[in-house]
Amino acid sequence: MSTGTHRRADQDRLDNLHATLSKEFEVQSARLTELTADTGDPGQAHTQSALIAAARQSIEQIAGALRRIAEGSYGACERCQGDIPAERLEILPHARFCVPCQQKQNG
């Protein structure tokens, strides 16, 4: 595969990922809107609070990945600047760190 073909394949992959993440951002934003609507059921307050926190975290992670794609830094570890393996990004498209640096981050 030539360098130009390889770059085009990488760009196509990023374009597809951007579209997927953008759709997921919309889904999570709509979910957050639904969750923050007052249900009036105090018995569901704790569960709803946890779901709201999870939706907010998901939105934050997706927004971060979309920002890194736009900046051209997607796929680079924020700690060591090394490449995050494609396999890790397929599983966790919002990954900010390579595995060794993630382990250090978690302490």
C-alpha cells in the first residue's frame, strides 16, 4: 500500500469514527435531556442521578475524542505522546492514554 493510499485509509477511518462519535454524542445528549426531566418520583432519584452522571461522562469522553480528531492529535497518548494501538481505539474510541500510561494514571 502506498503512503498516499495509507493516509487516505487512515483519513477514511477517522471520518467514519467522527460520524459514529457524532451520532453517539447526539444520542447521549438526548438521553441526558430525558433523564434531567423531572419524573416526580423520589424513589427513582438515586438511580436517575447515577444515569445522569454516566450520560454526562459519556458525553465528555465523546466530546474529547471529537476534539482530538479535529486537532489532529487523536490516537496519540496524552502522557507519552506515543501511538495508542488501533485495537485499543477500536474498543475505547475515547481512549486518551496508551495502556501503560493509563495504568500509571489509575495509580
